[in-house]
Amino acid sequence: MFLRAARLGKVVLHIGLAMVQGARHEHGEALEVAATQLGEVVTVHPLRTAADVEVDLDALVLPGGESTTMRLATASGGLLEAIFAWMEAHPDRPVLGTCAGAILMAMPGEGRTAFLEIDVERNGWGRQRRSFEADLAVSLDCPSPTETMQAVRSTLEGHTALPVGGEEATGETMHGVFIRAPRFTAEPRRGEVIARLDGEPVGVLDGARLALTCHPELTQDRRFHRWLLAEAASHKAGR
């Protein structure tokens, strides 16, 4: 468990982070930076089995990876089923899914109703060698940093996150990193598009569910993690 130093009188936000594949530790670092930017206190809970998924979690992060492998790797511990059950039980608590996380939200399988109503294609941009970086147009209502955060290397569970690039841009632009990325093949049937690449949707928000086909955790752009924490804090204050 990774816990930022508590600040007197601050409510602690408990964020579940699925430790299946992808840049999970980089997400942990992004959450740490975003928390400092907002003056929040955050505990990140690594999730590996169903028993790790606690009712009192305030938000979830579903990192990238290979969605089929993620389903197989978590079958014995029941992690994904527990995460989906938590999402169904707490529709107002925010969830951020990136890359394969977006696929799982749109296609949870096992007869479950999709958490996002949008069509998605696995490896829609091509295989590994077709991975790319590009600037995106972003329209997301999220808080600006209230504190300056210098470079940080998270040590979630003793693992040092990879160095990241792409400083956060001002305004409505963002540098996107696409690695064997899925592709939204149509506009969402519900919700709104909050990120586009050359007019094509790459980020979708429906209520408290936000999915991106790129990897914001591999840049220094923390706006999506700030959104997650701000939503979690707002919802927790109202409970």
C-alpha cells in the first residue's frame, strides 16, 4: 500500500489500482503527483485478488495491457469480476480506464451490461510497430493544479516508475501515447467525447466513467488523474 503523508484535518481518498498489466506503477506515480497538485491525501490500494477490492474504495484505475491476457491472469483470483461487481454497486464513484482498461469498460463480458456504450476494436490502430504519439484535442472539466509539483518517482510497492515525458500542456491540447491501442469505431451512444485525435474519439466520459485509448500515465499530463481525485473527493463529501 502506498500512502502519501497525511495532512492534518484532510480526508483520505482510497483509490484502487488494478495490478494486472500495463503501466500500473506509473499510474501510482500519476496519482501521487495529482494528489499533491490538488492538496489531497491519497492512499493507493494495489488490487490483485477479489479480496483486495474493498467496498470503501472511493475510485478505481484500470491500467492498460492486453485485455485477453488480463482476463486470463485474473480468473483464478476473481479480480476483474470483483471490480465489475464494485462498479455495478457504486455507479457514482469514478473509474479511469486507459487502453485495455477502456476495452474492459466497453466490453466487460460474461453477460454484463457495458459500463460505456461505445464500440471499440482491440489493436484498432495496428500491432506493436504501429504504436505512435500524437497531439490530442481535449475538453475535460477538471481542476487546475493548486500546487507546483516537481519531478517525482513513485515507489509503489518498492517499484520505481519509468521516467515519463510530455509535459502537461495548457489549454485544450494533450500529448497522447498510443501503444497497441484500441480504437473507438463510432461516437458513443451515451456520454460525451472528451478527447479527439484528428476528429476521431479517443476519450469518452459517461457520468463517473472515463475511458481513454491512450496512456496519460506515460506523460507528465495529470489532468485525468486530477479529474479522478476531484470526482472522488466530491462524491465522498456528499456521502
